[in-house]
Amino acid sequence: MSKVLIIGAGGVGNVVTRKCASVPEVFSDIMLASRTVEKCKKIAAGIGGDKIKTAKVDADNVDELVSLIEAFKPELVINVALPYQDLTIMEACLKTRTHYLDTANYEPKDEAKFEYKWQWAFHDRFKEAGITAVLGCGFDPGVTGVFTAYAAKHYFDEIHYLDIVDCNAGDHGKYFATNFNPEINIREITQNGKYWEDGKWIETRPLGIQKPIEYPGIGKKESYLLYHEELESLVKHFPTLKRARFWMTFGERYITALNVLQEVGMTSIKPVKFKGIDIVPLEFLKAVLPDPSSLGQGYKGQTSIGCQIRGVKDGKQRTYYVWNNCDHEKAFRDANAQAVSYTTGVPAMIGAMMMLTGKWQGAGVFNVEQFDPDPFMEKLPEYGLPWHEEVDKPLPVEKRQ
Ligand code: NDP
């Protein structure tokens, strides 16, 4: 029986709140706080009853956060605001000795970095305070790290090659929209690509490497090599990896629109003067694009995200593929959300459950792959994310096209 404070009332915040509310035996008292309290109230009203308390908080302000935490006294803060708020929320957790969990690594506002170093630097202070921070507990990062840990634990003596494959074969009927916060999404895609090979990072042009990959239940989809933050923690925690890559699918129309927006400067994060005021083009673009949490209604099709791994077991080569497919319409029926918010919010709730029930313990700052994957894998299907596996079959990412 625990109190939990959820910060951020966007697409993901909606799913985490609903999912926590569905497990009152673990999350007995829930507060949802965000910058715009009306959004919290709308989510709370959708859940019904007086189950969810709401509050307004500016998560960029440590003192405001500390006051809220001291008033509500949660055991755990689930941060599903934006990556810009990670450090202030961690600071407030330290000051109040409260456990912490998030789904995306800290980002400085003025530079797209996707690095863990700022949050890993909190390790000793969290350890001294005797509290736990779990970083990156959505789907990717999140479940992809748990999948990798599960593969390493049960199927391999050493893992050598890891390909994370992320396909969204859904159709929301809009000309151009991003499935999670547009600012973060576009920053991620327009940066250089990067992958790990033979002990070093290889950089590529943005979306410079592509190939069709077959996705279970979906078929072949053009997939692009991207840098994704979990690669940094996975190569650190699985040093036997010779290569680690991340692939994501994009439709032709999405790429064309993105190229145009980029060419005309609309994806830039450098402020420009407009009628005497500084505006950041990407922030303005976010304001005119559809809100990701509004895409759920009528969204059709599936996502498929998984890990394809090659390594050795008992001296023999082995392959392993583990994945989840999530249907947008099912996600909408279950949590009033599209599948991208759903596949992020469900693992965040399960990670919180692991912490509050003592399955994942430790003082310090951790990535999900450092914990026992088994109890988490067991809960995924129970809360809406069934997974499947194939052993010693040809890996789709390695097939010649
Ligand atoms: P949204 O933009 O829909 O929601 C973000 C929420 O955070 C909004 O309610 C926003 O408030 C609130 N917020 C922003 N700034 C502040 C602040 N200073 N103080 C308080 N609240 C604030 O984003 P999503 O729900 O799509 O994404 C949430 C997080 O999940 C992001 O960090 C994203 O990167 C991560 N994510 C992780 C994935 C994974 O698999 N690991 C996949 C998808 C997303 P307001 O309503 O006022 O704007």
C-alpha cells in the first residue's frame, strides 16, 4: 500500500495514472501533478470517483516540487513530464528522500544530447540518501533493456550483437503528427545517427542508413538507423556487446514532411527574433502540431518493438528475438490512449510496482537492465503488453533483402 506522485499529464501521464489506479493494492493513494492542472483534472475525471488527487506544479522549480512532495509524502515520484525536468525532480527527491522513476533521460534545453551522464552523476548522492532512482522505464528505453537482460540471463553466456527494432505501422489519419512530445521526438530524429561497434561509437548522417526489416504480424517496413539513449546504458552494462544498433520505421510522407520542416528551419532549437521576441522554431512547431495525446481516437494498426540478439551459449552460436506488438485500437479501449503512450505508460507503472513491492531494490541510480528482469516480464502480459520470443531462428534484421 503506497502513495505515488505522478508528474506530467500528457499522453504518457494519462496511461500511467489509469494503470496505477487499476492496481489499488499497490498504489493506494495517487496524486497527478503537472504544469496545467486542468489536464490533471480531466484525466482524474476520466478515471472517476475521488481516486486521483491533482495539483499544479512547475517541475522546473525545485522548491515547488519539494513543497508538494512534503505535503503529499509519496514513497515514489514517477516523472512523465519532459526530459528537461529530470534533474530538478531528482534534486527534489533527494531533498525529501523519495524514490524516483522516469522514462526518458535528461536533456539540456539548448542542445540535443540524449546522454545519461547528468543523471548517472546523482548515483553517490542517491546511495548516501538510501533511495532508488530507476532511469528510462518506458518501452524504449525501458522494456528493451529488460528484454536484453532477460535474454542475457536465460539464453546466452555472452551477447554479441543487439538490434533494437521499433516499428509503428499505425495510421492516425493526420498528414503529419508525432506520437509523443513533438519537440523531443523531432530532436531525436534530426540528430546524427550513431551505433556501437568494436568498442567505439560510429556516427552517421541523420537517417543516413536504412533498410527494410520484416516485423511480425505487420510485414516489411523501411527502417532507419537512429541513435537511441538505451544504447549508451546497454553497452555499459553488457560489455560483451560487439555491436548495438537501433532501428525505427518511418513512412515516406513523414520523412518528406520532416525534410521540408528541417530545410526551412522549423526544427531548429536555436531561438530566432520574431516581432522583437525570441522564439524557438521547434517549440512553435510543437504548438501547431496535433497533441500526441489526441491521436488515440480512430488510430488503427499496430506497433512492434523488440530486441534481436546474436551471441553464444555453451560454445554454440545462438539467435534470440523477443518482441511485443501493441494494437492502437486496443490501447484506446483500455486506456484512452494511442499505442505509443500506452507502451510507455504501462512499463512505467510496472517499474513503479517493482520498486514498491521490493522486487527492484538498491540505493543509487540504476538503469532497468541492472535489475532482475523476471518479475517485470511476468507482469507485462497481465497489464496489456504480451510478449513473444523465437530462439535459434534467422533474425529478420540480418536477412538479405
Ligand atoms: P506530452 O508532451 O504529451 O506531456 C508532457 C507533460 O509534461 C504535459 O502535461 C506538460 O504540461 C508536462 N510538463 C512539461 N513541462 C512541465 C513543467 N515544467 N512542470 C510540470 N509539468 C510539465 O509528452 P508525452 O506524455 O508524450 O511524454 C512524456 C515523457 O515520456 C517524455 O519525457 C517522453 O520523452 C517520454 N517518452 C518515453 C518513451 C519511452 O519509450 N521510453 C516513449 C514516449 C515518450 P503541459 O500540459 O502544461 O504542457
